[in-house]
Amino acid sequence: MSKKRTKYTSTFKTKLVLELLQNESTLVQIASKHNILPQNLQNWKKTFLANAEIAMEPSKAVKEYKEELIKSQKQNERFNYTSR
């Protein structure tokens, strides 16, 4: 019988990577403490650092979404005002 792969949440992965980046414990210590493979944590760290720039600048899609949301909110306000 094969063992089922465990899926970890992005919150869990981020928590462990941040713990690793604080340099208070080694990669092996953190992996052991959370019962995960050290290679998994190393991969998560690599992915985290490779995508860190995204967090520092809003993407075009996010900007467009926010603009659309504001537009919809204004339309709702006008609709609610005229419905009274």
C-alpha cells in the first residue's frame, strides 16, 4: 500500500520559511520539529525567496481588480441612493 502525500497549506509553508529565515534554528532542526523532510523546507524557501519581489509591487491584475471593485462599489452606492 502506498503512502498518501501530505499537502501543506501556504500558511504553514510560509510560517516555516520565516522561522528558518530568522536564523534561530537550522533547516534540519525546523524540519525535524515539524516532521517534514528538510528538502521540502529547502524547496519552500527557494520558492519563497524567488517570489518575494511580487509581494513588494502590486501586479497589474491586482490593480485592475481594485479599480473594478471601486467602480462596482460606486455603482452600488448610486443604485442604493436612487432606490430610496
